[in-house]
Amino acid sequence: MSKIYDLGVAWEWEYDFDFVEIIGERCRDRNLKVYFITPENFTDVYNKVELGELSFLVYFDRVSDVDDNFVELNFLLEKSGARVINKYEHMLRASDKATMHLELLNLGVHLPYTLIIQPYDENPLLEIDINALEIIGRPFIIKPSTETGGGTGVKVGNSIEDIFEARKEFPYDKYLVQELIHPVMLGDKKGWFRIFYILDEVLMCWWDKDLKVYQEVEEDEIEKYNLWEIEDLMRKIYSVCKLDFFSSEIAIVHRDGERKFIPVDYVNEMCDMRLKSKAFDGVPDEVVFKVADKIAEFVASLK
């Protein structure tokens, strides 16, 4: 006889403990049954799911970006009928910044001026479009298309030589050369935000990219600084990435004499959800609580 849980949460990063515990608490408050899946019990869980002895109404995946075994579990649970947050194929596609850039451009989203460059392995002596580089300006950002978790491989460049050298770090990857974004000031804060999208809800945070500090955007600040466009922009990004849970960095700049909302880090498919009360660069606790509440509410709505 199959044992059915309302929510399965897969996790392995020690700093995820608080986040998944809060999700568990919010679910138990709603009389929902939660099962935590870790590398330690993975084999037992996988075998039981495969045999039809264990199933989940909803599966929340926090591991498959670092453990291929959980990729297989993601596919298996999707095939078994579980509602998966997030589907692995969507996470994999969303992790390609070059793909996301082109698809967002097709939607008419304002983006940093960008040059997408072939992998070094495919074309080591690639000629750089000087005119495009002049539009981007100097200095500029150089970053790999897929190998950028936690800022990995991201560099500031000033010359074509810098681009050639940067490409060698991940020679199999495409690279993006992008303009350096300078946000406007909104009061005493930089107009730079990290926004969380969770199951059709948009949660806004100020993000100081230099100090690495979050602050939740207050309702009156949304009105005061006319930030409503951010919500529409996040829904456009969702329409491209198809992820139920992700974050984006968005900056406000002056371009061509107008105020523009510019996604800078398009899609972060595996959000760092450490609490601000535990880490100086953590997410405001209230935002973490809201994400957990939304997940629990969603699971309850499917029963």
C-alpha cells in the first residue's frame, strides 16, 4: 500500500536547514504531511517511489543542481504525477543566461547592452565586434552563460584581451559581455532590487550589491517610487523561464532620457534562502516566512 505525503522537500545544503524547517512548520500548521529527503535517505526514497510504495502530492527540489541522483528523482516524481517545484528541465534551461537574454529580448524587455560570444573551444580566435563593444562601453562585465552560480567566473573587463582571457576559464561555455549598470538613487537607497517569484506571488527586496545586504521593500515605498512595473516584469520573466520559484536582480536606470527597469541577473533558479537573522547577507526573515507560507498554501489548495 502506497504511503502518500502532501509535500516532499529535497535538500542537502546545511544552510538550508532553517528554510526547510520553516516550510515544515507552515505545512504542519495546516495539517499537511511533510517528508524531508536528503542524500542520506535518497536511495530508500527513490526505491519506494519507483515501486509505488511512496508518493508526494508536491515535490520541492533544492538539490538537483548539485546532485545528479536527485535529477533522476525529479524526473521520476514528475512522471508519477507529483507537482514538481521546480522541474529539472526548466531549471537547466533557465540557468543558461544567453538563452534567457535572447528570449527576454524577444518579449521586448529592456536589458543591459550585451554581446553574446561563442565558446572558446568552438572558436578560440573569435573576432570581437568593436562597434558593439563601443555601445556596451568600458569597463564592462564578462560572465559565462551557465557557470555563474554565486558570481563564479564574473569579471570586470576593459579590453578585447580581457575578453579573450576570461573565455579560457570555462572554454566550453558561451560568454556574455555586458554594460556595467549604474542604478539611480531612490532616496538614500540604490535603485537595485532582488525580487522573489513564488507560485505567482512577487516579493520585493532592496539589494545593495556592493554591501551584499537585503532590505524588504515596504508597501509605501512601492507607491512612493512607482515600483509596480517590477511585478509585471517578473511575470514576463516567469513566462520565459517557467519556474515556480526563482529570483531576479532588477535595477532602475536612466536610459535615453527615460527611467527603465533593467533585469541584470535574469533568473536565479536555486535561491539562497539563508535568514537575515542568521547571516548578514541573508534574505529578510519576513520574506522567507512569506515564501514558506506560499508553498504551504499552494500544497493545501491541491488537496
